[in-house]
Amino acid sequence: MELIGRYCMVRTYSAGVFAGTVASRDGKEVVLTDARRIWYWDGAASLSQLATDGTSNPGGCKFPAPVAEVLLTEAIEIIPITDKARESIASVKAWKK
């Protein structure tokens, strides 16, 4: 599966989950651009559903503001995100504490 240039959900072993555009992948290392940490979500039963359908409750999600680039090590799951889900994820206001 070609993932470079695609908007994907990446679950790591210990750093959590991120959504962003895959810039590169080398084994378990993935570089994402325009990446948001998916810290807490509501309105989807799983990451797979979030990547497919998005969230039905954007106000209940906690996604911080995106970073320009992040290197993720120990990537254990990469799920392509649909256009519908991408719009939903983008609709979640940046969470600040």
C-alpha cells in the first residue's frame, strides 16, 4: 500500500495517535506533516471508525493544534483517512488547557 502523500492515522507504540500527511516511512519510523495528535476522541467507536467516518461529536474531542512536522518512531498501525473523516477531524477546534 502506497502511503506517501496520503492523509493517515498513525498509532504508535508509546507516543499515541496522530493524523497527518505521510511524508516518509522507513520501517517503524514515519514522518507526518501538518500533524495533529489525536489525544482524546468521542463520537467514534475506534480509530478505524474515526479514520473512515470521522467523529459524530467534534465538541467532545481533544485534538491539539497541528504541528508542521513530527517524526514518529515505533509506528504500529497506519490507517488511510477518508475525505469525509479528514473534514470531520479538521472541524475539531484546537484543544488548549
